[in-house]
Amino acid sequence: MTRPEHPDASTGDDDPEASAPLERGKTTISDRAVARIVAKVADEIEDTGGLARTVLGVPVPGRRPAHTDVRVDAGIVTVRMALSVAYPRPVRTVAHRVRESVRGRVEDLTGLTVRQVDIEVAELRHPVVERTVS
């Protein structure tokens, strides 16, 4: 009696989960993909936002997303980000919420380990208040 050369050859099972780890391939998650996750998470947190838009130092209408700088090295992620916090919200509390949310979401979605999340609060933005004329 001969033995099959491949463990799945006897069953005809082509399930990739059943094959040896070296035969399945490698998944690489780019810095840019992680940076987009980080920016999205920061945008979803209440009391935070992007930064004011400027052209040659002159403010223009609209806001851009939070600035993110992400490095992925051997499965370890480091994040630096700049964002705005709504005034008069407690900056440390908001930054802590952002840090924990970024860490949790990146680890959940990518399986990577987040070592550090540095947050620069670049602006305090005033909440938009709609004015009505009576």
C-alpha cells in the first residue's frame, strides 16, 4: 500500500484551511491600509474631527481628515496622528478614547499588534451653531 504524497490527496479535500501553513501563502497589510483604518476610527469618535484646510496658509472652507502617519514593522504598528477636538471637551479624555478605539479597531481588523498611538491635538474647534433670525 502506498501513502499519498499530499495529506489531502486521499480525501480530495482542497480546503485551504486544511493545508499546511507554508502552502497557504502570506498576507501583507500595508502602512497605507492601516492609516486609512486609523483615520476612519478618528472620524467616528464623537468630539474629534479633521483639520482645517488651508491654501498657502490661508484658511479655506471645509476640513480634511485627521493626519495619520503609520508604520508597520514585523506585525507591530506605531501610529502618530494629528486631529482636532471640539471645544470645550476635555482633551485628555477625548485623546484616551481615540487611542483605545484606534488600538482596538486596528487589532481587530488586521490582527496586528498596536504598540503605540501618539496623538497631537492640533486644533480646538468650536462647535458649529446654527443661527436663526427671528
